[in-house]
Amino acid sequence: MINEDSNIQYLKGVGEKRAEALAKLGIFTVGDLLRYYPRTYRNLSKIKNISDTVLDEECCVKAIVDKKPVGAKNRKGLTLFKTRVTDGTGVLNITIFNNKFAAQSLNEGEEYIFYGKIGGNFTKKEMSSPEILKANGNKIIHPVYPQSQSINSKYIEKLVKSVFEINPKPCSDSVPLDIREKLCLPEINGSLKELHFPTNEDYFAEAKRRLVFEELFILQTGLLSLKGIKKAESKVIIDDFSEDFYATLPFKPTKAQSRAVNDCLKQMNSGFVMNRLLQGDVGSGKTMVAAALIHSAIKSGFQCAFMAPTEILANQHFATVKKFFESTDFNIQLLTGSTTAKNKREIKAKLQTGEIDILIGTHALIQDDVIFKNLGLVITDEQHRFGVNQRNALTGKGDDIPHTLVMSATPIPRTLALMIYGDLDISILDELPPGRQPIETYAVDSTKRERAYNYVKKHLDEGRQGYIVCPLVEESDVIQLASAEEFAKKLSETTFKDYNVGIVHGKMKPKDKDKVMQDFVSGKIQLLVSTTVIEVGVDVPNAVIMIIENAERFGLSQLHQLRGRIGRGKYKSTCILISDAENDTAISRLKIMAKTSDGFKIADEDLKLRGPGDFFGNRQHGLPEMKIAMLTDTFTLNEANTFAKEVLKNDPDLIKPENANLKKAVGNLFNKNKILN
């Protein structure tokens, strides 16, 4: 008997070649087929009068055939069958291409439903190769599936239908019965059938609600299980020395910083491994939290590793951490690709003997010959820029499993954080330290560009520095925007000829990029023309003015990250967004940027405007792809999270009989995406 685990190849009408084509669509089993959901539906019950049809729209008409279709060959040798149909309100010309069977099925004087796109003109409307049904037929709603060159939607529809004909209940239910009863969820097979072949709006809505919940419930159960796996017992016990650290600071930590430090130290002292995300807006003081944890770790007798995605960021963290600990005798070292061979050898030798307390660096930290004597705490910055294997390589440097803190300056909506970081505990820094200057933001069109440039000059003349950000590195045939290099050259030869202008973009060699950024940090470069490589970059308190060209080309969160490069010192800062965009979405984005500087509000709006898509610009490595659930469905996601916690609280390893199907579903989802491997 066919069921969800059956290989798709053995379904009637498939075979080896079709199975290969289906595999390219991600369909390997009958279960994959049933969860290959329609992207839309053709509702053939919504009939339109011919007189009301509009050119280029897809619609249904119910009409009587005027006369039997007549066939004639065209110049390419294809037979075209033509006829006219009428519904009393108008006449529609029907053309059937090279399909004798369809043409002969139409009988003069009988009524049929025709579905297709309206062509022709206002006086003579036509429909080419329509879908044709008998007017009294029962099948009026068709699923429309994503298709490929070799697999079309009708074929997938036929396969799904055949599964339910062979076995009305091919799938086991992953949602335990007690949860289904609490939430009044229909059973799985009826829901799947309803989603593929809707019978009415209410049943369809209930089926979809159930399948969305199931997908999020399985995901949350898996991620929370991972969190449970990672909560292994720890021999790395770090005591709380935070008050000693605070006493060395010239300022008082914010409540959010103190709360984050307390949360981390409580976990690190619990006898279980800490895996925590520290999420905070630009300038919220994440490095201070990291320094407080480093202080307690060293005082407890452990070494610390601090990894950043770029040399510039690693250098910045090195300088900041050294400043935090200038009153201590902590041995702090920097290891990057630029470190000389001699220094590398010395650092690695001292690290192995335990003479180095803190090692800060880039990917160089995960090389095989970098060996710690007693690693207790690992910190990674902008952790979504590292692959899973890179992070695991660093945490594997200790004899015992070290505690891990991952930091991100990318504000992420709670819904997305639950999806991406469901295996981590989360601390959020939701307030800025006192003294941070608010950044004034203005959205203008290109007619005000010269005024904006003069405003930049005013700041440069006062000894400040600025950025001009443009979206592309080189000319594009599709998007006619000036390249960063040409743009920088033009500015340096015209408008800003009396100033030192630098250029930095993603296609430069790392060494050249670092040189430009160091010149900007030192003040040699007054105006930096850049692409988004500065999105996560160095701290330049003297940079107070930023112009973002073609601002509509960036997502909201990206605009916010770019804007965060200024306003980092004592000077008032301004960001000017230049855009001639006319579409509503782009205008809404720019208005939001001008209205608020709260990264979390911006992130929420960004998610609403862009949809889930890919929040970071490229898909987070290793996470399952949702087939029906939307990240914007906060209510269902929170509901799924609550019930997943409840199940795991009572059955952490999912070994109870009632959770057997759930365990299987979690394993299928996560092993397929190589998360549990």
C-alpha cells in the first residue's frame, strides 16, 4: 500500500525518468509530493459575462458553442481549430491549437466552461487554447503547482489525485492528538486533500491553518531539541566577577547590558553549557557585555576566544577590549592573516601553555595548529556571516565544551529570531547607552543632490568625515546606475576635488580594502565612497555625515546598518537618502527610515514589506525551508513554540508512543537539511 514513505518512482505513471525530473523539484517520496503545495488555484466556479471580460486577464466564461470547430493548417503545419461561443452578453472567438480531441469534444448548441486569457481587442475578443469543461461538471477548482520544463502542473495534480484514490490516509499525523483537540485542528490527510483540492472556503482555511501550525510546530520542536542537546553538562564553571569589572568602567552599564551579563553568568555557572545570542542595535554596547563575560572567565581560570568576520573588525575589537582591560594584567593577543609568521608562532606557543588569556582574530583562530590550554568562552561577532562548521571548529578547541556567545548587530524580528536562532537562548540589548547622538535622517529626490553635497562639504570643512554609499560596484546592463569606482572618480575630480576621497568596495583585495579603511580611520581620507562593505565595519566617531544614493535599492534593515556607521561619537550626525523611486513600497521604506532609528521597529517593518524571503541577503545556512508557513505569522509561530516546549518538557527525547510520529517528522526535516548531522 502506498504511504508517505513510498518512493515516488513506484507510483503509477512515474517510472525512473519521471522520478528523476520530480527529484529536481524536491519530490522524492509520496510525502514530498503531498507537501508540494499549489502556488495558486484556478477557480472555474467564478463565471464572468463575456461583456465584462478585460483584455489580458485570466477568467472563466460559461457559453454556448455557436458551431462545431473547424480546423485549418497554418504555415508551420499546425492545425488550428476555431469556433465562436456566446453567453447572451457577448461573443468570444475560441482558438484551439493542434488538439483535435479537445476540438471534437465541443458540440454545437451545448454549454461549456472556458478558462483562459482574454486576447484580441475591445471589439473582437478571443481566447486561445482555453481549458474546457462541461458546464455541469463537478470539478471546478484546479490546483496550480510550480512546474519545470519536464513536469507540468496537470501531471502533479494527476499524481496527487492518484495517491488519495489508492490510499485515502497515506500520511501519519505528526501533531499529537491532545494538541489537535486543544486547537481544534483537523486530521492530516483530510487537511492535505483539502489544500490540494479545495471544496469550500471554510474547510480550506482550517486545513491551511492546521498545515501551517504543523510545519512551525515540527520546526520549533526540532530547534528546541537542539537547544536541549547543547545544554550538556559543563565542567567549565565561570563565577560572577561582574561587579569587579563594572568598578573599572568610567560609566554605568545600561539596565539591558546588566541584564544580559547576569543572564549569561547565571548560565555559565549552572553546570550546563551556555549557547546564547546577544542581539543589539548598532551602538547598544554588545562589546561591553562581551568584555564583562571575558573578565569573569579569566578570573575563573579560563582562556577566551573572540572571532570577527573581517580583519578590520578584529582590529577594532582588539583595540576596544585592550582599552576595557588596560588596568589589568590580562594577556590579550591578535591573530589575523596579516600577523607575521614569527608573531604567529609565538602566539600559538603561548596560547598552548596558557600564557595568553584572550585571543582575538578572524578565521585564523580555527586553524588546526591554534591550540588552547583551557578554553572556557568563545565569542563570535556578526555570527550569521560564519558558516556552521566554522563556529563548531572554534568551540571544538577546548578539552571541555566551552560556553558560546554569538553577537549580532542586525536587529531581527522576534518571529525570525525564533526561526533562525531557535537553538540558542537570546538576550536583547534594547536601549542605547546615554550620550549617543540621535541621527537625523532625510529622504530627498535627486534634484536636491547638490544641496546635499554642499552639506557634506560643510562638515568636511569643520574637520569631520563622511560617507557616500552607492549600491553597485560596476555598470549593469539591467540597472543603469553608476559604478562605485566611476562615481568616486567623478566626485574626486569635480564636486569634491579639494578633498581627499577614497573608494572601498567588495571586489577589492582584502589587503587594499583594509588599507583604505585604515586611512579613513586615521583621518587621511575625508570622504569615503563605498558600497555595502561598510555595513558591518569599523567605529569612526569622527564620521558624521552619510549620503546613500539610490536608497530604494537597499532593504530597510540594510539602510539601518549603513546609517549606524555614523553617530558613533559626540557630534550631531545626519543621513540623507537620495531616491527618485515612485513605487509605494520604496517610498514607505524611506519614510520609515526618516521617522525612526529603532532597529527593531525597522526590522519588523522590513519583514512586513519584504516578506520572509531572505532577511540577511543570502539564506541562513542549514535551516529548513518553509513550504507553507510564513514568518510574518507571529501568532501561529508563538503558538507552535509554546506547544513544542510543553511536549519536550514532558518527553525530552520524544520516546513516548504518542510522540513517535513527531520524532520521525523532526528527524526527516532536520536530517534532510543536515542540521542534526
